[in-house]
Amino acid sequence: MANVRLEGITRQFDQITAIEDVTFEVPDGQLWVLVGPSGCGKSTILRMIAGLESMSDGNLFIDDVLVNHVPARQRDVAMVFQNYALYPHMTVQENLSFGLRMRKADRATIEKQVERVARSLDISHLLDRKPKQLSGGQQQRVALGRAIAREPKVFLLDEPLSNLDAQLRDDTRSELKQLHQRLGITTIYVTHDQVEAMTLADQIVVLDRGRIQQIGDPQGIYAQPANRMVATFLGNPPMNVFRGTYTGEGFQVGGQFLPCPSELQIRLQWVPGQLVDLGIRPEYVTLTNHSKQEDADRTGELRMEVKVVEPLGRETLVRGCLPESEVLLDVLAPSDWRGCPGDAFGGSRSDHRVSIQFDLEQLFVFDPTTGDALYK
């Protein structure tokens, strides 16, 4: 096992900077997840750690040893690829033992390691089969087993679950977490799936356009995102973000008034007329019975027109917009909520009138130019 440290890593392709000044350290035995949208540079970072991609600048240390010019085969890392990369002409047993055979381990050691790994991954009954005879989930376990059998210092996993169906992906994700807890091997995991990032990681590194946006534990990043990109990327459904105009006592949002918490007024000391981006997570928006306008102005209640209703089982996702505006909002309603597209405050039937109320203590404020978080 070993720590992995990146110091000012940069990668350029011709005149394009794919990775810029990336610095972080994964402590010995932890599982860190690199997450971000497609093209943000997360797989490039993983390949540079593995030695499959060269660096334009910066230093890379594994177990406190500088490995900038150390070939991939000498770095003692094991990488699991998105497409599994199993040898199709070899059996499962031969795939599992391949790394050990390349290291010229003795036969007894190889047999013992293969047996142990196959048993831990529940693939002992597949040892005589070839990859084409396996399901996607079984192939994934073999790919993981081949990496584990080598007993490397570091595991590198590049979107290993993306080819699995939803149920198998959930099951395998749970197995991966248990496996890491048993083995305690330093692991760096790349994904664009924020659910995988939140459930697996000791620490998350959020990337966008080749730069680190935030590093922290899953709940910390969820509760205190550094900027608008992080806030909207982590969370399912994502945070509602919409433009507002500060009035001195609150915000004008889509032609309606949203009061401003006193703490926010004191902290930011804006001048009336300033534009801001406001954010709130769907779980802090509730559907309410409509009230008088003066009460709505005081409590943060807004009129909404329902656009889409998505039953999710234990809850219902209601997507709507503020009337006569482009402000779109997601609301998580109880599973027994009944409504349909077109329902709106002021409709012809009183039971079809829809209004929403914000938990103002959960309001985020972002700089509309830089996207940086200003409050929460």
C-alpha cells in the first residue's frame, strides 16, 4: 500500500491544456473518487498516474517516490479499464494469474492467490470459462480479480461500472466498497456518475475543464459546494439555480418576491439592483396550499405552474416554472401528491392551485459571473 501525491500536474496536447495545475494527495489506504462531466480530464489524470500518459509539467509521487520517468510496469499499480480488457483467448484462471506469471511467481503462490481472489469475488465456479462465456458483471469481477491478485500498491479504476445495467451496477458498487474495506489498498476511482462518487468515496475530487473545483468528503461537498458547477453536479435531482435581483429586503425572482434572510443581508451588504444566482436543493422546496399575497411575501412562497410529474415510488418529482418567466424548479413531493401538467396557482379549480415554499435557511447565493459561492 502507498500514498499518491500529485504536485502541479499539467497536461497539454498541442496548444490545448487538458489538465492544469492539479494538486492533491491520496493518503495510504483511502478510496478517492475523481468526478466530473465528460471531457473534464479525470481519465487523463488516472492514466498519468498509471504511467500510460506523459505529463507536461509537475511531479507525481507514489509511496513518496518520484515516478515522473518510471515506466508503467515498474510503478506497482493495477488499473481496471472501462471495457475490462480481458484476454479473450485465456480462461478466467489464466486471466487472474497473468500478472503473477509475468512477475515469474512460483506455481504454488500463483495457485494460492488465484484461489483466494476467486473465492473473495465469488467467481470460483467460472475459472475454466473464457470471457465470451461470461456476463458483463462476471467479466467486471474477473478484471478486478486480476488487479487484486497482483497485490499492487495502488488500484486505479476507470469507470469500471459504466457498462453494467442499473441493478448490477448497484450490486457491484456495494461489492467494491466492501472489497476496499477488506483489502485497504489505496484506490483512485474515476466516474462521471455522482451517485457512485457519493456512495464510494472517502474524499471526492470534483473536476471541470481540467481544473480542480473542490476536494472534500461527500457530505461536506454536498452541504457546502464551492461554486455553482459543484452545486449542480452533485445531487440527484440537482440543485435548483435561478437568477434573482436584490431589492434591499429580498429578491425579485420571475416577477415574484423572495425574502432575504437577515443574516444574508448583514453578511453581503449588497446594493439594491444587484444580480445574483440563487440556489436551493429540491428537498428544501415544499408544495403548499396557496396563501394571501402578503403572507407569501413574508414566508418565501411562490406561485408555480406544473410542467412534468415524475412518480419515483417513495416520493414524486414535480418540475415546474414560475408563471410568465423562464425560472424552472424541481420539487420533491410526497408519493401521494396528486397533480398533473398545467396545474397552476390561480387555476380554474381550487385544488389545482400550486404554490411552493422555500426553506430560506437552505438558500445558496452564487456570483453570476464567476459562479463562486457567496453564501450558505
